[in-house]
Amino acid sequence: MVDATLSRMDLLGFRSFSAQDVDFDNPTFFVGRNGSGKSNLADALAFLSEAMVSPLEAVIAQRGGFSAVSHRSSPRGRPTNLTLSVRLSNPDSDTGAAHYYIDLRPRRGFDFEVAREWCDVTTVDGSRHLFERRTSRGATVWDKSIESIAPAIEPNALALPLIGGYRRFRSVFRFLSRMRTYRIEPASVGAMQEPDGGAELRSDGGNAASVLRRIQRSSPEHRVRIRQLLESVVPGTVDVRPKRHGNKLALEFTQDRGGAEPVKFEAFSMSDGTLRVLGLIMAVFQRPAPSVLVIEEPEASMHPGALGSILDVMQLASQSMQVVVTTHSPDILDAKWIEDRHLRVLSWRHGETRIDRVSQSVRAALEKHLMGAGELLRSNALTAEEAVDPA
């Protein structure tokens, strides 16, 4: 059972979110139609993770600038403040709870600054540790810090990546920096790849061969489990291994031909579904493991009959990390173990994304085993609880 979890996230002014709070279970399935905001939710988690290890200015620039990331109520509307807030439960053995908050505000042109940032940590023995900074007239002002921790930072930079080395805030920094978001691209998994250390799978799966090589060298038992999972999804596949081609790495699959000598295939010969499955398996078995594993639309280019095995992989992953899945596929939700606590419904209303828990009727149907979540989605009955729109 995973102790370290992301329990809640608040989003104000981020992409399609005007003002939204969302709580998480493990695993959590975010269900919504195309255009409802599922990718924006996944990107909010990726945004926080990337901001821990890269300059905030670069993270925002990669997304098209502050005006592209912040929410605007109309096409000509000016960017608003962008606020992200997360609550963590037991991020490590010494920390009981933590709350991290950033508020970014636009400046003239395409610039921005950190209006406010703070981190509040409560240890298991009940002691509390807090830092808080804000930007005033273009300069960073520390309102609260501990043991004279007040590094000199620019107004458009975050403090936690610097303070994260201090032991009381290290758990928050490590948790956020280890969140990983994946949208596996079969073309990237199947291509010739530049070798690397294989410690972290890229978001598109573009270094899967290096990750597999690292797993095979360090965890023989994981190699066996990977082959078993892959064979359950792609019958007849008995092995997959990295293969060197000059200064590149590729993946080679071995398939059983029913008594004849097994045949080997280069990755580019395999189906998109097979490559996507392998990428997802690499995301689960990579080490160090992510704190939160976000998987975007795993059903893409996947045969419905294989999705049950993918769900097994997700359930397996939830034993060692927190799993978040975005989907619009009823086949993904067919697993009998999915309960109402695992489900969140996204919808597009009044120009913004809303996220709600499922309705009472859905909860009753699931609790009484009248219908599964997949059946409810197929019949357009996977409804959200009634939300009260602000006046």
C-alpha cells in the first residue's frame, strides 16, 4: 500500500481551469469527452514536476508563454494570475502532511513573476516548518523562513528547488520532482534511440530501450515479470530485449511460432498497440519509481481485448506508486475492482473545465454491482454529482 500520496490539488487560472479543486485516490480515473480538459489536468501535474528541476521561465516558455498557460475568460481577455496548490500525505517517513502553493501573476508583455510561494510541512511528531516569500516592486521579500534560509532568487524563479535540499522541505521537493506524466508515442518507442542511463523514461517512451536495459541488468525478477505482462497483452511474445545498432539502441521482440523456431522482429515491425503497451510497462517498472504516475489515454491504438491486461498493470503499479489515468474509453473502466472513489468526471461548462465526483445514482449502481463503470459510460449514465455554479 502506498503511503506517500497527492491528496488534493487546487487550480486557479491554469489553462481551462478557472477555479477548481480536485481530490485523488489511488488509482484515480479522470473520465471525460475530448476537449473536456483531461490533458490540461495532466499538464498541471507535469508543470509542477518540471518546475522543480528546470527554470520556471523555461517551463512556461516550452508551453508557449504565460498567456498560453493562464486561463482567459474570453479570447481577447488578459491573462489572469495562475495559482497551483497541492496537499501531500506522508510524503516520507518523517513527514505527516505538507502543503505547497505558488501564485504567478502576469506582467507587461509576456513576462510574469512569482507573486507568492509558500510551503508548510508538518512532521510526524507534530512540529511545523514553513517558508513564505512574495514579490514586491520587483524584489523578493521573505515573510517567513527558518534558520535564516532566505536565498537570493529572481522574482520569476521558485524557491523550493533551492530550499529542497533542506531536510524539512526535502520530502516535498522529492515528491513533486518525481511525478511523471506519460503519453506514449509508438513511433518513439519503435525508433532507433540514443542510449542513456535509463533511470527515467521519457514522456513519449523515446528511451524505452535504455530503460529496459537498466531493468534487465539490475532486476532480473522484473525482467521476467515484464515478459509475462507483455505476453498477456500480445500472445506469443516470449521476450523483448534492447539491441545495439552501431551507436544506437533499438528493441527486439521474440515471438513463438507454435513449435517452430521463434522468430525475431525489430520494434518498427510491431503494432502501435504492442509498442504502447511496452512503453506503459517501462513507465511502471522504471527505477527509481515515480511518486505519481500519470497516464494519458492508454486506450489509444489498443485492441479492446488487451485493455484488461493494461488495467492489471495499472493496479500493479498502484501498489508502489500513485496512479492517475485520463480516459474516455468505457473499455478501460470495465475492471470489476473500480469503485466510485476511483472515478472523477470532467466536463466543459460555461467556458471552463469542471471536475466532480460521480453522482449518487452511479455510486449506488457500483456499490450494488448493478452495472460497472464501463457499462455506465457506454450508456451515458456515468454522471457527475450536481455542482452548484457560483452566482
